[in-house]
Amino acid sequence: MDWQAARVSILLAALTALVLLPVGILLARWLAWSRWRGKPLAEALLMLPLLLPPTVIGFYFLLVLGTNSTLGNWLSQSMGLRLVFSFEGLLLASALINLPFMVQPIQRAFASLPDNLREAAWVSGLSSWQTFWKIELPLAWPGMLAGIALTVAHTLGEFGVVLMVGGSIAGETRTLSVAIYDRVQAFDLGGAHQMALALVLFSLLALALVFAAGRTGSPGKGVPR
Amino acid sequence: MDLKVHLNCPGPIQLDAEFECAAGELIALVGPSGSGKTSLLRAVAGLLRPPRLAGQVALGKTLWFDSEQGIALGPQQRRVGLVFQNYALFPNLSALENVAVACPSQLDIWNDASLRALFERLGLAGLERRRPAELSGGQQQRVALARALRRITHQAQEASPHHGVLLLDEPFSAVDAPTRQTLYRELASLRQEVSTPMILVTHDLAEARRLADRVVILDGGRTLQSGPPAKVFASPRNARVADLVGIQNHFEGHFFKQSPGWGRLSWRDSGGATLDLQVIDKNRLADGAAISWVLVGEHIDLLPASGPSVEPSTHDNFLICQLLELLPLGETSLCMFSPKALPQSRLTLNLSSSQLRKLEAKPGSLLQLRLPPEGIHIMPQRAAP
């Protein structure tokens, strides 16, 4: 077991979920209730990372943020921030490709809230912020839990983008999935197996958690029929 | 504090409504689905504010909405207790928390005397800790009512001395009939204690008739007529109102002036036959005008066909009719008649069952109906849109 890689993987997964949760809530809430005409395009854009090969995403990431690009150059010159082959860059890429995994379940949770719950709150005198805090958030919570679990599981399993953007720098960008690849290439099948099995079990656990959250606290629970 | 509403909106939701509701008065907004009654209620509450909405909503001297002065308060700033059709209780909160949702946060809601009194008043004592899903439909309805009442009677948040407006959006449509009867009584007794304007939206005419001091008839977002239920139901202003209030005996004809105060109604059926009836001339209709008219059931008498000849001096109309159908409903029976002179026309009347028995009435038999002029209400044909 490559504990260093496990540490990078877990840190990446936790930070990705942490960064994405507030972004996901805002985006999901807007998508669930907006009547903006361009919404389908925004939704398509959001879903794109699900369909594109990870190599395509990684390739464009390198192109836009690499040290040879204007933006990448500016970032490293003015802020000392290097986003390719670094943990920070890996985190940014991971957040981007996990957006649909975080947003989708939360959006469904918000969309399933009856419209007039918010109206009832406003009429009762609650401000938009109080309504969000006291009513919307507690009711959309199962969707958020699902979003977090899916994001964590998917980040642990991501391979293509990690390899393209981060490479395989021990302790910095080498995650478990990349470490497995390295082990196999070195014909260390036993070592690869250990880590692969750990990933399988963890993902299974995360998915079970998603379904459990969906059952016990589905947004429909307790809504008067 | 009187509520004054005058709203106009060309679209997307058409509104052209004007009505007032005095403190302690209950008015019913009545109309078919899609008539804009719920939209109107939502506009009063501040939930519906389309960009082209014009007019004024005012409670006493407080302007809630005024398009000319650019005033449009949000729903939080209007003091409105709204009971939603599906109650819209917060499923994540207990019954008490649902009601106390707008209370100041430092209030200890579990030890608040006014909240406890409200729960007892509405028969909800002991249910404070239940979630909405653990309450029956009637109980949920009471919690929703309690929440609305709390909003308009609770004084602690603002210094404003006046209360608000209670808005009820078809609140009785989702409960079973016995519960509905109980809730009707609750509302009636509540009106003794809460003296705010109350607006009830309903499509149920019987409900409007039973609960409201005044009804406002709405169609396509327009207020067509308002007044005490008995008056609106007995003398609709035009044919559309007659349709909307569900008057069954609604016919077409022509009006001709006669001696001062009296007119002749020429009733024509689809077969071309005509029948003349004496009517009262209120000088509102021109000689020869095409009219709609309705028969107001309470004034009709049933006599044997060969009936006692009545003094010819009266203005009453006597119609020989054939009884086509007879449906006993207990004390009264639903009867369908066809006048002998107008075999194509149908009159539907609720008549006393004992009277029908006395006359040995059965389908096919001939009877005489006495229609006094005051039971015939004439009005212009369909109002110009």
C-alpha cells in the first residue's frame, strides 16, 4: 500500500468536496428555480465533464494554464502560482470535473421542494436568507450528502485528468489510482491489488451512503400529500 | 382597517379587479378555475408582482402597492396571513415551530403563553411536537390557519398597531366533508374574535354563500359583480355572471315595454315557438332588446293543471307544463318541466315533495306553474368583453 498516495488521494477528495459544496449549492439552487432561457446551455456545459474523455479535459487544462500560456504565465509571474504538475492545479481540475457530481443531486433536491414552501416562508415574514437557512437547507440536506459522497468517490477514482494535469509526483500529485497504474507497470500486481481493493470497497461504501441518504431523508419525506 | 384593492395587468396573467374588504368582513372571490382568483390573492399578498401590474393595494392608510408612486412592498413587509391550498407547512419543522416561524428568535416558543393559547383555541393542544406528516389533513389545515393567524395578530416584531389581512386560498378543498363542516364552524366562530379583513378564494358556490358577507365574481381576471351572496345569486348583472353562479334556468328572449313599470318578455325556444311572460320594467332595457333572463326558484308555485282560476288582474304568469323527470331528494324533489307552448325548452326546479305528492305528480303529468314577475330576472345579453 502506497500510504503517501493514499494521503494525497484522501486530501484531494476531501478538499474537492469542501470547495465544491458551496459552489454546488449556489449553482444547483439557481438551476432548480431559474427560468432563464439560456438554462439548457448552462446545464449542458455543466454535464460536459461527464461525457468528455479525461484526456481532453486534461489537455485543455494544460493548454490554458500551462507555463507557456498567457494565463499560466501571468499566474506564476504575479502570484507565484503554478497550476500544472502541482497539488493546487490538481485540486482546481478535480473541482471542475466533479461539478456535475456535486450539482446534480443538490439540484434535484431543491427542485423537488414545493414552490409554495418558500412563499409560505416569505408570507410568514422570513427574509430570503432566513428562508434559505431555516427551510431550504434542512430540506435539501440529503441531496448535499449525496453530492459529497459522489464527489469523494469520483475524485478517488479519477485517473486520466490526474495523470495529464498532475503527473505522478510522489507526495504531491500521485494519487492511489495513478499509484496502481505505476505498480502494474512495474509488475507489482500484489501491491496494485491491495490499493485497487481498497478503492473498490471505499466506492461501494460511498454509494451505499448515497442510497441510504436517499431513502431515510428523501426530500419528499414529510411533505403533506 | 379596510383593505382596498384595485389592480390591473395586461399580461401575462390578466387582471382587471377592484374590490374592498372592511375590517371583520369576509368576502369570497368566486370564479371557475383559471378565472384569476388565486392570482389576485397572490397579488394582494405580494407574491405576484409582474412588471406591468398597475393599480393600488392599501390596508387602511398603509400602501402595500402603488404603481404610480412606485411602491411595491415584498410579502415580508405586508402583514398577510395566508393559508395555502395545500397548506404549505414546513415538513422539517414541528407544528409549533411551523406556527412560530416568524417569531423573534430569542422567544422561548415552548413556553410562550400566546402560542399555547392559539394551539388550544384551534384544538391543536398536545400536537405541538408533531411533524406535518404525522398530522391528519384537518389538523394540518388548523396548523396552517394558526400560522396565518399568528402572523396577523402577533405584535412583538413591529410597533404597528393595526392587524393585517387573512387570505384563504381554497383552504377547505383538500379535507373530507365532515372535517369541512367543522372547519366552517371554526371559521365562523373565529370571525367573532379576529377583526381583520378576510378574503376567501373558492370555486364552491355553496361555500361562498354560506361563509361570505359578500361575494366577488371573477372571470378572466375581471371582477364582474360583487355584493351579498343572496343578491348576486338571485339577480346576476349579466348572462356571464348567471352562468358562473350556476343558475340552471337561464334563457334568451326579447323585451318589449308595456304600461309604465311593466314589460313583456317574449320567450322563444330553438323550435321557433314563443311564449309571452309579464315582467317588471326597471327602465334599464330598451324596447325590443335581446335579453337573457333567469328564473329565481323561490318564487314559484305549483298548481294543478286545471287549477283554480286566479283573479286575472294579477300580473302573475301561469304556465301549463309537462313534468318530464322527477327525482325525490327528501323534502324537496328535483323536477324537470317542459312548457306546453314551448316543448323544446326545459325548466329545472326544486319543488316541495309533499306538494308534488298532493297533486299526484308523476313523469308525464301536466301541472301548472305560477311565476310571479319578481321571480323573473331580466338582464342584457352577454356583456361586451
